Amino acid sequence: MKVANYDAVGGGSVHWTANFPRIPLSDFRVRSLDGFADDWPIDYATLEPIFSVNDRMMGVASLAGDPVYPAHGPTMPPLLLGRRGMLYAQAMNSLGWH
């Protein structure tokens, strides 16, 4: 029986589905925006340099222009989507979803 080789990704990456999202801006201000919990005592700008270091160290591939986050350049070019990924992307685009 052939077993998939996950050596290139690593256990932690597989656990996170090889996804390293940044904390959305709105999460820092839940009290101000949504009226519950507390706002963070720091803001996104304080953590952005740390996010950038993590992206470089982990080799995060991304696209510039994600509307959820402030502008920042991609660390590595995006990976190819493949046939199924393209079908999924087309479906999301047809719904107007990012």
C-alpha cells in the first residue's frame, strides 16, 4: 500500500492544513466594533513585523492584495492551483467570494 508523503510539508503544517492566516484587523477591536469582549492592547501594526518574519521562516506562499489584511507583499509566489483548485476558484469567483 502506498502512503502519501507529507515530509515536504511537516506535521505542524498538515495540522494547520498548510495555512498560515494572519489575525484579521477586526479581531483586534471586537469591543469597539461588536460591543463584546475586549479590544486587544496592541494593534495589527505591532504584530505585522512578526507575521512577516514567520512568513519568511515558514516559507508562506501568498498573493498580494487580500482585502482582509493591510497591504503587504507576498513572501513567496503562490503555488499552482491544479485542475481541482481552478474549478474551486472559478466557483468562488462566480459567487463573488474572495
